[in-house]
Amino acid sequence: MSEKILVIDQGTTGTRVAIYDEEGKPVQGGWAYREHSQIFPKPGWVEHNPLEIWEKTLLCMKEVLDRSRIRAEEIAAIGVTNQRETVVVWDPRTGQPLYNAIVWQDRRTAPITDELRRGHFEQIYEKTGLVPDPYFSGSKIRWLLENIPGLRDKMSKGEAIFGTIDSWIIWNLTRGSPNTLTPDKGGAHVTDYSNASRTMLFNLRKLDWDPELLELLGGIDVESLPLPRPSSERDAYGYTGPEVNGVFNGKSVPVTGDAGDQQAALFGQVGFDEGDVKSTYGTGNFILLNTGKNIVKSKNNLLSTVFYSLEPGKATYALEGSIFITGAAIQWLRDGLKLIEVSPEIDPLAESTDDTGGLYFVPAFTGLGAPYWDPYARGLIIGITRGTSRKHIARAVIESIAYLTRDVIEAMEKDIGGRIRILKADGGAAKSNVLLQFQADILGVEVQRPLISETTSLGAAYLAGLAVGVWESLDEIRKLWRAERVFKPQMDAGRREKLYSGWRAAVKRSLGWAKEVPWAYGYE
């Protein structure tokens, strides 16, 4: 019987479930997708309903098995990949969340991270590879402990546990099964090293929770946090329990792969060699560069992070540049300004003009990430004239994605002391030919788009499959990668630098805006 891998890809805007075969290809009919609600209680706050996410995950799993006609007996293992940094707190006795999930985009903890920057910047950066920013999970947990009545007491009694979305999904998958790494928690309360490295609580060198940081971020009990494990777990984090018996026809399926979505995408792009780099064009843009066994201390405002791990106590690392809003800006054009009815309309609209007419768009809706790290930056459109039209705005939105990517790539090149020659592109917005051509032009390097575009999901499949022997080695997986299209630079260097200079001037005007008018953003 052929062996298949089922992958849960839980993202910022929705959940996708897919099934892959031994050649790393999605099986026919083997995918399903459901969006979930975005909750905005205050300006700069972003939340999700964890129960809705789990319900959509169950629906997608049922749908994908029905559509593909794959039998539960053919599923060799389950892999999970997820929106990172988003925090869930729940009661392990009941499975009920004790607050909405606080999403990675959320800015409410800016005052907390301002305090950490002033007194503990070097300590946090040296241990975690991260800079104090609301983006990361630790400050969100501290906010919960300080603002949810009775939560600290519940934590001390074992009645409240925390986790990123992967932990929440795996706990629910394995709930009620005795065959888990943490049977006393009701389900497998685990995470992998890559997700743990995004919390601001995890020591990159020791590959474990750091006691000093747990105290600094609000006195978090280590017992309330998930058990950190390799990204590919040969002993399985756990097995599916009664909660999902109806999905898998009573079969207990091992959960053996787990990675943050951006690390999974680089894995799916077979970025196994030191120096390999990819950019995922999703809700935000995330650029990862494989640094091998070396933890690179960036001098250019990038992050060091765990890329993946195949065995306990060992990891491969990466440099990362995180851009908060890129593809989400296209959604804003659709849902906020209503300049387009569906997202794919942006391409022909942008292609209907050769340039933006001097217009620049900076999508700092929730601040700016790498390499600026300014939670108080806010979005702007600048350069508007009487001749500006919707097509210019559409093109400026697309170009902003490529400009922000160049910001990060330049920082990476400074850190490694060399040029990046090829950028592998993936994610939903990477389907845009106009975007990837402008990306190649503004970078001056070749951009490759893979044949299988869902590299995040594919990477999680590879990790899960390695654990159960569907694939035996990284070399075997490397041979499966194929390019769908290659974009080569066509713009002359003079025009490239002129356009980029205008971009940097626009960004400068967006920085610190929420500090100028804090009352408008919930800070006063």
C-alpha cells in the first residue's frame, strides 16, 4: 500500500489541509481550505477564535479525505505547520480557550517591549536571536498574565497552558490518546524547536526554555509551556485520539512533523545548503537564509532562528527578515478600499500602467518589521497627484512588496559578506508574474518559482515523512524540486537605484507615526 502524508497548514487567514504522495506531489482532490474570522477589538489589536480554527481544521481534514478518496489506512503520518508567534491559552481539563488567540500581527504589547528594549535588549538578543518586539509570543503571554483575571492562579494550578498554534492543533489532534509525549496534559502539549525559537523565551544554543527569560516575561511557569522537540519526530509527538476518530475511521495516526510556516517553506524549497534563501509572499513576507550550524549575530536588524531539527539537541539555523504586511495589503485593496473585487484582479490592473506615476505605498498597517523594527510606523500613500488613478495604486501596492523584500535581502548580504544570486519565491502572492518580475528587477537577481507552489505545506510533509521512512534522506527530497518559471532582471541599474531611493524616502516618512498621535492607536 502506498503511503501518504496529511498536512495541516494553519495560516493567518485560514486553514489548508493537503495530502501528499511519495513523490512529494499533492494527490488528486487532496486539498481543502477554510478561512476563519479576523477579530480587531481595538486599533492595532488582532485576535482569532481558537475554537473556530480547530473546527475549520476538522472540516478540512474530513473534506480532503472525502474529496481525494484516500483511505485512513493510507495515511502514514500527519505534519503540522502554522502561523508563528500567535499565542493560545487554554484549560487542559476542558480544552476551552481562556482568551482569544493573540495574533502575531497584534501591537498591544508595544509598551512592554519598549521597556524590554531599554533594559534587556542585549540579553534577549544574545539568548534568542530576536529583538524585543510585539511580534513575538513572550510579550503576549505576559500581557495575558497581567490582564486576564485569575489566569496566573490557574497557571500555577496546571489549569492554564500556553502554546503557539501548532501546539493547539497537535493537542487537539491527540486529545484523549494515552500515546503522547505528555499524557498528563490531556493531549500532546508539544512544539518544535523552530516554533519555540519565535517566542522570545527559547535559548537558541541550549534548545530549551530559558529560566531567566520566563521570569522576565511575567514569571511564566515552564510546566505551562509545551515540550520542545525536533521538527521531525521519529517517536511521534502523539497519536490521533477520540476527538478525530470520525476523520480517520478509528485509526490512530502518528503526528511526526511540526515546523513554523516560514521554516517549513524553506524546507519545502529544499533549502538544505548553507546560503540557500527563499521569500514567502503570504499575508506578510518572510525571507529565510540557511546559515547551517552557525547562529549568525546580525548587525543589520535581522533575526537568528532555528530552521529545522531532525534529532534532539541539534538544529540547523537561519537568518530571517520578517515583513508584517505584504499580501494583506492586496486584501485591503479588495476589502477596505474595494478597488478590486477579487485578489487576482490586481495583476491586470497593475500591468495596465508601466509605472506608478511617482506613487509609493508603505504597508505599515501594524508597524514595520525587519530591518526597521518600528511598531509605531503606520501605512502611507505618498506622491499622489491629480493624475493618480486606481491602476497606479494597484501597482504601488505590488511594488511595495518587492521593495520590502529588497530591504531584507540587502541586510542579509551585509551580514554574510556576499551576494545572493538566486531567490526562490513561494506563497500565494508569488503567483503574480508582475510581482516576481519587478522583484527580479529591483533586486538585480534571478527569482525562481517552484512547480509546487504550496511549499509551506510540502515542507511539513517532508518533515513528517522523514520520521516514518516515506523519504530516507535530504538528498532524496532534494531531487524532487522543480522550477515552474524563472524571472531574470530586465531593468537597468540606474533606474533600479532611482526607484529604490524613492522607496527609502517614503519609508522614512512612515516611521514613528503612532508615537506622534498615540491616542489614535490605543496607546493613551
